[in-house]
Amino acid sequence: MNEYYQLLRKNPGYLRLWMAQAVSLLGDWFTTIALSTLVVRYSNGSGLAVSGLLLARFVPPFLVGPFAGVLVDRLNRKHLLIFSDVVRTFVALTFLLAKGPGQLWLIYALTIIQFSLSALFEPCRSALIPSLVGQEDLVPANTLGSVTWSVMLAAGAAIGGIVTAVLGTPTALIIDAATFACSALLIVTITPRAVAAASHTLPIHDANGLPLRLGDGRGFIDGLRYVAQHPATAAVMLVKAGGNIGNFDLLLVIYSTQMFVIGENGTGSLGILYAAFGAGAVLGPVVLNRFNDNSVRRMRRLIIVGYVWVASGWLLFGLAPTLLLAILAVLVKAAGSSIYWTYSSVILQKIVPDDFLGRVFALDQAGFQLAVSFSALITGWLIDRVGHAGGIQISTAMGLLQTGTLNYQAGSAEVRAIVLGTALISVIPLALWTVALPWMERQVTKETLA
């Protein structure tokens, strides 16, 4: 942990950005809990209504993200982060106007706006990191960012659930607004430095194959052209999407409420599993960083380890006969996810010119969101197919999300079959990445010599 203490101590700008990320994520989870409660209440527990809220969260980042990346590369990144937080502050307060079933449309509309702004915040934050830390600190900085996301998932869910239950939804929404305002105030104090192109930065060409100066071609199509000209970079941008086969969150809920029930409606066991996920996300990069020499070549190989752990976690989860072994499976899966997420982000920060980082990270996030949305739809459909008539109240960890009465109650054997099938399919991105490694390194050599 001393490595992360030293990182924060010697990089005060990154310290403030990290704190802003943490409170902003806390706000996101407060919103999730509070709004999910409202949607369930106003729709009489309609599963379709809750699905609409999830779509309002997931679809905007996929659609808006790539174009938000253009803004990240054209405009001042610090100012964009502040803008995103300030507008989300007012959006969170506007949710208070939704006071009945007739305002469900307002909840959906504001959710779309909020997560469209989140699609601006995240690639902007990732693109800003190289201007706040040195090259030697990119790995611990991204590790800390990845770990923070996972920790805030568990902590934010717990705190948000308690606050919503004890103090009510309006109070939770006001606190949510305050977290975004706090994030904006922290970012105001940041002073990014200019980023010089690294010696190994890949060359950029225009449509005619002529060298393109940085500062030219800052449109969306130019970003796509850059990615097309650098297939090794494009491959790295698919890492996060490849790691999100299957919807782990939904299956955690099923396991907790039907197989390993602790507490009312399985909320205790779900809280334990989410805590295990957070712990695994912390441990993954921390363990592998001992074998990381900060080179792009080494991190490409460590991504293989991450994919292996993800596939192993799915397999163990499908076979786990007890809650203890399910916890172990979640730890392994979360560790693998945190590994490939962290190292793919660092690789992009190291090889992509600063003027293209915003668009590259926006496309990276869009691919991730598409994979998450598609996996959620497929997993839900499969569970519906193997389930039978009946109703079940599903409550997420520590009061995170009440989705009301859904139209299935799948048997444990069928659900395990879905998990084991996901484990088998998750070997595909592992195999593709492993086979593609020599090709990627040849591509980088050709591009560098061009």
C-alpha cells in the first residue's frame, strides 16, 4: 500500500482527481438506489419499468460516448469534468420533481441526461491522468482508479441503501447532488501539465497516407481513422468488451436469493458476494503488479492472466456447491476483471497520442457498454427460458436495488448451466488475445518504423 500512498503524496493533482472520482461514483450509486426504489413504487413493481431504467443508464454511454470523446480532445479536459459534475448536480436535484407514476417519463429522461454526462466524465478522467502523473506512475494510478470503482460499488451500495431506507428517497437524491458538487470543487483545484509525445508514440496519417500533425483532424471520423490505422491499438480497445461476456450482477442476485440465502430475501448473502467482488478487484492488480515492469509488452501478457482468472471464476461459480466456494469464485473473477481493465487502460495511455486519447477512451468505453448491455439482455433471456412460472422478490446487496416481482424463478441446475456455458464462451477472448499477441507486436514494430 505504500506505493499508492507515495503516488497520492507526490501527485496532488491526481489525488484530487481520485477523490473526485470516488465521490462521483458514490453519487452514481445513490442515484441507482433512490431511482430504482421510485420506479418500483410508481410502476407497482413492473419488471419492464425497471428494465427501462437500466436501458436509460446503459444505452446513452454507448451512443453518446464516441462523440463525447471528440469534445475531450477538442476542449479543456478540466473544464469538461467540472461541467459534467455541475450539470449532474442540477439533474440530481430535478429528480425531486418526480412525485408519482405520471412522472416516470421524467425519471427516464433525466437518467439519460445524467449518464450521457457520465459518458463524458469517464473518458475525460482517463485522458487527463497522463497529465497529472509521470509515465512510471500510470500503472498504480490506473490500479487505484479501478480499485476505487469496485470499492465504491460495495460501499456506495451499502451507504446508499441505508440512507434511502432510513432517511428516504428525497434525502438520498440531495446527497447525490452534493457528491457531484463536491467532485466539481475538487477538480477546480487541479492544474494539469502539458503532455509531451512519448518516444514510442505511434504515427498518425491523414486520408492520403501523409503524416498528420497533432492538433489537426480532431473530428470523430479522424478518431476512427486513427484506430483503423493502428490495429494493435484497436485490439487493446476490445479488451474490456471481451471480458464482459455474461452478466455477473444478475447471476449474483439469483445465487443469493435462491441458492445461498442469508438474511431477508438473500440480502445478506448478496452483500457478502458483493464484498468479495470488491476485495477481488483490489487484490488482482496488487498481486500482478509485482510482476509488472511497466512495459507495454509485459502488460499485454498480464492481460492473458486476467482473462484466465475471469474464465476460471465463471467455472468455479458454476460448480460452487457452497457459499464459501461461491465467494472464492467471485474473488477470482473480480481479480481477473480488474487486471484486464487496469492494464488495457495503461497501455492506451502509453501508446496513444494525447490529442487522440479522449476519442480512443470514449470508443473503448462504448465497446464496454455495448458488451454489458448485450450480455444483460442475453443472460436475462436465458434465465427466462430456463425458468418457470412464479414470482420472486429480488433485492440487491444491502438494499441497492429492488426490482420488484419478476416473472421467473429459475432452478439452480438450469442457472448453473448458464454460468458454465458463460465460462466456456469466456475462453474465446482469452484464446483470441493469446493468439493475436505476436501479430500485435509485429504491427507495432511496423507502425513505429513507418
